[in-house]
Amino acid sequence: MHRRLILVASIAALIIATLAPPTFAGGTATAESADAAAAAGNTSVVYSDLYLKLITAFPSGWVLDACNAVLQVAGRGGVCSAILQLEYFYPDATFGSRPWHLDDASPTGWSLEPNPCIGLTDDEYALWAAYVDFHNGYLETGPELTTEQVDRYGACWGWWF
């Protein structure tokens, strides 16, 4: 029963994540990003044609299959063999694992969000492993973690069932 509850919660979190666009310091990564950057006085961001097509087709700012997304917005056919994984797309038409934000200090006018996994320790991994094992029903007791810890550790190490 406990495993089903975790599975349902995980599915609900995934659905919510797909509905809510990622946010960043300059606003939200949506089709209005270019207009927001110009209105904020940040004219140094150069949005590639591919980025503008992608953000129009995928207003969330990310896709699960970058290859098929590019083929779709470019109107081309082809076969993709890439692994399905969440990838953010950037103003220069590249893809990556972290969202971006407007950054006046950057020569491009934008920067990637910091990697949340940098600085994590082996002790934190052991704590996370015990937390996941407890919530999966493998241990009778487990550590108490804050929401921020669960979000960070989950993003870095994932949940396993």
C-alpha cells in the first residue's frame, strides 16, 4: 500500500511538473522570455531561430526528447535514437540538464542555474538512501528530511523502487 502511495505521488509530481513552466530570476522560461528580456533592458540575449520555434511549440522551456522536438519544429523527418530525458533548451539552440535565467553580468545575457548536486557528500547520500528505503518499506524507521532536502536529493540521486 505504501509503495502505491509513493508511486501515485511520483506520478502526480511528474504531471504537475509538466504543467508548470520552470521559473528563473528574470521571469519564466516561456515564449514571452524574449519580450521580458527586452522590457527589462536586457538586450544582450540573442535568441536563435530554433529557440524561438522550440519555445513556441514547448512553452514549458524543456522537452523529453530533444531530437524529435527539433525535427518537429524544423518540419523535417527522421529517426531519433536518443534516450528520453528532460532537457532544457537555451537561447543559443543548445540543450542541457538545468534551466537558465537572465543574467546581465554574462556576455550572452543569460546563464545556467547552478548545479544543485555540487557539494553533496557521501553522508548525505547515505541519509538519502535510508530515506528512500524507509519510504519504500524496506526499513522500519527512517530519517526526517526537509522538503528542500527531498527536492535536492531526489533531483540529484533519484528515487528507486
